[in-house]
Amino acid sequence: MTTPLRKDAARNWKRIVSVARDLIDEGTPLQLNDVARRTGLGVGTVYRHFATPEALLETVAAPCLERLAAHGRQALTDTDPWRGLTGFLSHVVEAQVTDAALPPVAAAATDAVPRTTELKKSMASAGATLLARARDAGVVRPDLAAADLVPLMCGIAHAVGLRGGNPADRVDLAHRYLAAFLEGLRTTPPTA
């Protein structure tokens, strides 16, 4: 059990995370010294809260990862295997193009924060189960492995990033690319 932060420490933590969010959204590489300068806090204070830029990045991405893990759990309750899989992947790809902290965290081979590992495992497990259910139902190609899902979703997000555009256009484009991917994955024609 962790002890709650003192009020001033909690305030500093929130300030650090907020500034990091701004830097990530700007596309600025996350450096703890820059975060300290922008927050007006001492470098030591920032390092006490976050030992590495990766730990701070994962903390910024955590709310998005939590939402995606919840979407995965919800998708597992869907009785339609195709709808459960496509709904979950839709949330994943949309998050990939709307939250700049997510793509590097999702693509990282190792995690700095144990909670990140738990959330990524939860999402991967949900994706694997949803894919297996869809495969067992005969609605997806049998040659797609669960390990392919994360790189493919990252690939769609990367392709959208190359096109740029405003946030709404990026989300629309991501859904269009995902739809093309899903039609290639599907073994049965979609219903009208």
C-alpha cells in the first residue's frame, strides 16, 4: 500500500504531469530538465517524482491506457465476436491518433512503470481473446496472430500521422484505414 502524497507534493506531481502532457501534445521531446524549467520546480523535485522521462511519459499515457483496458473488458462481454473485436480495435486506433503519449508507450518493448505493464497486458489479453473468439466463429482470417494486432494498430496510427490534419480529420482517416484493414481481415461479407 502506498502512502498518499502530502498536499504540496501532490500539487507538484499534478503540475509536472500537466506540463509533460503539454510538451507531448506539442511534439516536444520529453526531458525532465525541461519539465522542471517549465513548472518552475527544482530538477530534484521532478526526479523524485519521476526517475526517467519514460516513467513520466507512461504516467501521462496512463488514463488513456486505463480507458482502453476498460474498453477491452467491455468488448469481451459482447456476444457478437466480430462486433466485440472491431469495437475494441476502433477504440484503440482512435486513441492512437488522439493521444500523443500512447503510440510511444504502446510500441515500447519495456516499461518503466509496473502499472503500464499491467494495463498493456490487459489490453493484449483482451485483443487476443477477442481475436480468438472471432477466429473460432469463422469471421476472421485464421492467419492473423494476436501478436500482430499491436503493430498493425501502430501502423495505422503512423500512416494517419504522415497525413497530418486536424484532430477530427485524423480520427476519420484512422477509422477509414481501420475499416480497410478489417475488410481484409474478415472472412465473411459484412451484412447490409
